[in-house]
Amino acid sequence: MRNTQKLTIAGLLLAAAIATACRSAQYFPGVDPAPPAAYSRELAALRERPLTDDTPCPQCERYRFLWLRSANRSAVFRAELNQAGQGALIVTLGQLGPRESAARGIKTYRRTLVPAEVAQLRAAVQESSFWTLQPVPDEGRTDGARWIFEAQTKDGYHLVDRWSPEPGSYRQMCVLLIRLSGLDLDPVY
């Protein structure tokens, strides 16, 4: 009986590991090494779909900034832009704290991006050399924030992950989405 229980537990653990790996691959296709599974769990908890999902607008550009702060609520900023220079910014804020229920703690905001803001975001992506930055930095820090920026365009998918980035064009690109949201999300670290 004990061997059967051990096999059952081992089987459940293996199934959970496979499900987590599949979920990570679904959110972050072709990224090597694969980002930590915690990123996929956070996106799922924030009700975010993968950027690579099929949508009615195959020529649209999608940008997402996942901001995982160690001492404040998580946030995800998703910009969806079309070729006509129009766009939308959808911001989802995570739970307030460990006692907050998931359904009550998540807040979503949406605003239209005017053509000048769309152009500003595209310029920030270009200026940061986003498409040539390495995807994932060193691990092991606990105080600060993860700044994960993704893009899905007709040219492909790319992800860059930084820990509390220093001032520079990558940080400015991410902060632009915070600023465009119009939300007070201090502190920014």
C-alpha cells in the first residue's frame, strides 16, 4: 500500500511539473532558458492570456510589461497597437496582500492610446534596442522587482527580463507604460 501511495504522489508531482512547464512554454514560446514558472503563474493569476494567442488582428503589435515587485502589488501593462497608429493600454493590478481574495484583489483599467502615445511607445522600443537585448539575467535576488518586457509583432516574439534595472533606455521604456497608465503606482523600483 505504501509503494502505491508513493507512486501516486510521484505521479501527481510529475504531472504538476509537466503542466507548469507547458504553461511556461505557452506564455513564453521559444525563450531559452525558459523564464521561471512563477512568471506564468503570476500572469495566469492576473487573468492575462499569452501574447501569442490567435486574435482577429494578426498584424497588431502587442507589448507587455510584467512588474513583479517584492514589497508591493504586482502589475501587468499590456499595450495592443494596430497599424493605423491606434492602441489600447490594459493595466491589471494584483492582490493587495496575502489575505486579499484573488477575485476581490485584482483591478483592471483600460484606456485608449492616442497616435502620439503609440508613436512614443514604438520609439521607446526602438531606442532601447529591445529586439537585441538578451532575454534573461542572473537569478538569486530577493529585494527589488522583476521587470519583464515582452513583444509580439509580425516579426516574432521576444522577452527581456531584468532585476530592478538601472536608469537607461530599457527602464525608460517600461516606465513609459506606467506613466501612460495614469495610475499612481509608487514606489518605482
